[in-house]
Amino acid sequence: MNDRLKIGITCYPTLGGSGVVATELGKLLAEKGHEVHFITHSIPFRLGKFDKNIYYHEVEVSDYYVFRYPPYDLSLASKLAQVAQMEGLDLLHVHYAIPHAVCALLAKQMVGDHLKVMTTLHGTDITVLAQDHSLSDLIRYAINRSDAVTAVSDDLIQETRETLSIDRDIDLVYNFVDKRVYYPREVTELRKEFASPDEKILIHISNFRPVKRVMDVVDIFAKVNEQVPTRLLFVGEGPELSRVCSAVKELGLSDRVTFCGKQDDVAQIISLADVMLLPSEKESFGLVALEAMACGVPTVGSEAGGIPELITNGETGYLAPIGDTNAMAGHVLRLLQDESLYSRMRQACLDRARFTFCNDLITMQYENIYYRILGREIPERNRTFDKMICQES
């Protein structure tokens, strides 16, 4: 293909929404014939099987004795420049402003202006790091000097502008799910291991940080379980996990709660559930809610950050003010007790995930930005793209 690109991708390769999206995007780009080079400190956990268009370059950190701390940022910048020169990369697509965009800009200075830098903002680089005055100027520099900047929600774009006084163009490109991976799985037999036929299942997936308000999940579940026999699945690990375990035990709910730990095949476990709980205090997008939506599972969550852009209140889930566990529990009960409502909402979830957050559509949006910053013509196949191709044949 004469519109084939050579793309370097840098992200956090371990568990986390940004790493998942970056890795899945790279795989989809490779499927379309582009040459994709992952440049990270370890292999992204979602990279999966071998692909002839995907390459991995490990960033090795110097242990020179005069360095008090390993200089990962400098090692990454050097590796980005090395790979860009060696492989003739067209652009670097980096996820997070710090440190990745700063390192990519340094690599560009070493390689030359023909190497373009695209930065995708996922959330905490703005909602957390940009609040630190010692870092805000550096983040502002990285955003302003990138050849293109995208963000995963309109809410994140507005917060970026307000927090850092940014007035440059920022493209809105939502997160996505691969419809070939995220769909309602057949889990009839597996479900029997977690709940009896008369019981419902709630699920929460996160990194158990305070911002996820996991204690609210416990509170919502306790309220729901008083009226409808329910089981709760916790997926993930993090700093709040021990506190949650103690609360579950104190409430006498240990026999109704399962801690599943970290899971790779989340589509399988999400398909077990009737409702996803996402009561976060901050959420730039809410990827787990989209994954649940694609599996036909409605989300009950908070009116935080980008969640309202993902969840259409009353159509694909329900939203309530942050911390209002009574309202959230009420929404869950409404879903669990009204089969007709639940059936309509389940179908609405499947339709919205398939069309609005389709992997084909979002991949094309990223591609078009690549062509724009490289000054290349957008291929005909992208100009004539129709969302209907996202529908399963």
C-alpha cells in the first residue's frame, strides 16, 4: 500500500486503560498494513500473538554509578531517536504528556523535523500531574510543541485548556473496543460457579485507587442485596483493596463477594455480570464502562469527567452525583427488577458500542490525523468510510 506508515508507539505497557488502548490501536494499525514499532520498557501486556507488521524495542536504563536515580526519560528519548533513524519512522504516537511526549520531542530534535510527534492525553497527566506547579510548565510545553494532540473525551479537552491555559487545537478521539473481542460471551455454565439462577451479579473493575471510590461500590452492593439476592465481583488490585476486604467482612457479605484479582480476558468475566458499577470521583473516559457496554452490560456510575459522554443516562445506563450511593443503588434495582427495561438497555448498549465507539471508526480517525500532520493526502478508503461497516455482517 502506498499510504503505508511507519509508526512508533510509546505507552505504559502494564495494566491501565491508556496502555490497553495504545496497544490495541497498534495492533489494528498493523492489520491495516502499517508498520508499528512499540518502544517501551517492557512488552505491552495486551500485545498478544506475533504479527509481521509489529516490532518491539526495549528501553534499557543505564546503571551508571553517578546517577542517583535511573534516568529512564533520557534512555527513552535516546531509544526513540535510535529507532526512528534506524527504521525510518514517519511519526511517534506517544500516550501521556509526561514523560513520553517530552522524550519524543527531544528525539525529534535529535532526528529532525521530518519526524512528527502526536500526543494522546488520557487523563492523569492533566487531572493529577498538571496540578503540580513543578510539572505544569513541562506538560504545557509538551502539549504545545507536539505536532498533534488528541484527548479521549471533550471533558478532558476542556480541563486541559482551563488547567494549563492551552488554546491550541486538540482533536477529540474517543477510546474504542475491538468488536471481535468485546461482545456478549456464552457464559451460562461459568455463571453457575458464581451465582444461583435467582441471583444477579454486579461487577466492578479498577486499579482500586481512592479516586475510584471503591467503598461506594460496597455500599451500593449492600443496599441492592437487601432487596434483590445479588453477588459482587471485584476485578483488579490496588491500594484500597485491603480496606474493601475489611468492609465486606464487617458487613457480613464475604460469602457474596468474590475478589477475582487481575484478569486478562475481561470480556469473559464482564459477560457474567448484569450491571457494571463505576462510581468514580474522576474518570477522563471510563474504558471499563465501554467494555461492559460492548458486552451488553449497562453501567451505573457517577456524573464524573467523561463518563456522561460515554453513558447516555437512561438509555445505556444510569448516572448519579458523585457519592450518591442511594441513587445509584436505586438505579441498579430498577434495572434488575424490570426485565423489559433491562432488555431495551442491553440492546442500546450493544448498538452504541458498535457504532459510536467502533474500532474501525476510531482507528480511521487516528490514521487521518497521522496523514494530516505528515502533509499527506487522506486515502480514498478513509474518505468514503461509512460507520455501517462497524455492524457485524
